[in-house]
Amino acid sequence: MSSPHLQTYNERAQRHANKAARALLRVMEEKQSNLSVSVDVTKSKDFFDIIEAVGPHVCLIKTHIDILEDFDPTVIDRLRELSEKHKFLIFEDRKFADIVPWHCSIQKGSTRSQDWAHITNAHAVPGPSIITGLASVGIPKDRGLILLAEMSSKGALTTGSYTEDAVRMARARRDFVIGFIAQHRMEGIGASDTDNIAGEDFLVLAPGVGLDATGDAMGQQYRTPEQVVFESGCDVIIVGRGIYGKGENVDTREVLKQAQRYQAAGWEAYKKRVQRT
């Protein structure tokens, strides 16, 4: 069997062990999109204006729900409605990292992302127990977990042995950990001769994607969809400001234009990847 990144999203969906991963891969194939928009704005009007504009063109909406200054419970209800309307999954970028995973598993209200987000994520720093804690509430709801294995910021410490340990943790819980925030493929990393890596298929969601910039003043480093998807074998491109700018007084026509542009670029890179011989 060929490496997962050389298979189509549909082929991978048929074999993946996790329901959330299967759903995401099928949406990607159906909508011909590997684009995730990171909606990092502080006003709910801007939040929903962006989502309405990009919804038909994305496989995944990435949220930081806790940064909305005017949040109320109806935000979650509307977000879920838009997810069904436009057929995208919700990824709450919570980055769990508590030393006591039980704290992660008992969060309530809007912070209990497992109640409304198909996917959430966590740092590997606390060790395997953080996966156990989140899985206790996530698996019964058919959720998936992403681990942070690599980051796109300059000087990030998520390299070397840290990345290898994150992959080992994921390998032990392939029923719940569906992939990584990373810059490259992760299958087989850190595996010993006795590890069972047959059928290993981790989704790779790559931040730091841009068509017009190589970096910013905050240390973010950007790569093109071609570099991310075709050259590095990543599955999902995560784009934020490249689509909606600063997120203030959103011009939905421009947001739509940019979303279509990134969707096309990401999909062309994917087709080039799976069609190569």
C-alpha cells in the first residue's frame, strides 16, 4: 500500500479508524478543498461575516472561541448551523496543555469544546495522560484530537525529540489522535523495529501558509500551498490574515475572492501530489 499522502482523500477516508477524520477527509473530497480558515477575530459580526463568505470553500473552520469579546451561547448555535449549511467541520484551537488532564475533561459551557467542535488540539508537553483525559469525553462524541508536533513560528521548540515523542503518543492512541499541527508528514517518525506502524495515517494540518508574504513582525513564517501540500505532504492548509486581513470592517467580497484563490491553490497542489508517479 502506498504512503497515505499519495492516496486520495477518499481512499484514506475509507480506511481511517476515527469518525471525525473520516468525515473531514470526505468533506475535503466532496468540496475539493483542503483549506481551513482560522477565524481569529474578536467581534462576533466579523466572525460570522467571514464564515458566511468562506464557508462554501473550506473543509474546516478553525476557531479561538475564547477571544470573542461579545461571546454569548447563541454563537455556538449559529456556528453549528453554518457547519451544517456549508458542510465544514469545526476545529477549536484550544491547545490544551494542563498538567492535570482531568481539568481539560471537565470544562463546562463554551469552554467544553468537545460538545460542539468536531476536532480540538493539545500540546504534548503534559505527556500521554492529556490524551487519556480528553479521550474520556471526546471518543463517546466521535471527536478527534490533533497534537502540536511542529509549529511555524521562528525559534519554536517543537523540534527533534519533542516531535518524536508527540508522534509516539499519537501512535499509542490512533483511535482518538487523528493527526498533527506540523510542517511535514509524521508517519513512522520515532518508530522502533517493534512498533506496529502498518496502516498509520495521520492528518497533517499546516499553519503558516501564504501566497503573498514570507513572514511577519511576530515571527510567523509563511510557505505557499505548493510547498506545504505537494513538497511536504501536508493535508490541510490553515490560512487566516491572508484571507481576511486584520479582520476589521470585513469586505466579504474580498474575503470570498481570497478564499477561492487559496482553495484553488491548495487543491491543485493536492492533485499534483496524488497524480505523481
